[in-house]
Amino acid sequence: MVKTYKSKRDWIYGSIFLGISFLFLSIVVSVYFEKDLLGWIILAFIFLIVQTVLIINFFLIRIKIEGDDLVVNIIFDIFRVSIFKITKIRVGETMWSGFNKCGTSVGGLIIFSKYKNDLYITPENQDEFLKELLEINRHIVIEDLRKK
């Protein structure tokens, strides 16, 4: 059975996304007005690639529970860990925590595993997600920073 969760999004990450977009767009426009056609084409191409990657990362990220595995998927699987290898989950973290950052919001989850590869995710329904993980592995320690 595969259980899929969307990653929640908030205005902070949306504003970072828009800021990067406007920065690259302003650079492309300024090069265009310098009449450097080759430089403009190269920058426009780089801008389109960066925008495409940002849009895909922001809108298509999915968190899945596939049997005994926790999988983060964008277009393909970018992170996979066995739920039985998860030792602790810290609730209420920011994206500046953790090693692998696959979240699009603040107040997410840091998942610690035996392999020391921390994962930051932000499932839309955290309570249901945690309940599902605890049904598979009851030995996971939940540390809630919101209650401190």
C-alpha cells in the first residue's frame, strides 16, 4: 500500500521563489538592453532552466510511505529510507535544519535515521503522517519543539 502526502507550502518559500525569479529576470533584462545578444540568449536559457527546476521542486514534491519505506519523490525518487531505520522525528523545525532539505514550508519535520542522514520534510497533514509512521515503527521518538 502506498500512502502519498503533498508538501505544504507557505508565503516564506513562495517569496523566496519570487525573489530569485525577479533577480534572474532583472539580470536577463539588463543584459538585453546592453545589446549583447549572445549573452542575453545564454542568460535567458539559464533563467528558464532555473525557473523550471524551482517550479518542479516547489509544486511537484510528494512524500510517500511505500510499505516499510519513506520515500520523497519529485519526478523520481530523491530520498528513500526504511521506516525501521528511523530513530527520532523532531516536529516544528525550519528548513535550516537537517541534511536533506525536501520541504516547502516552515514548521516541518526533521527525520533522523540510523544512517545519520537527516531529512527535512513538510507533509500537509503532519499528525496523520506521524500516526502512519508510528503504526509501522512504534520505537520512533517524537520530539515536539512547538510544545516547549
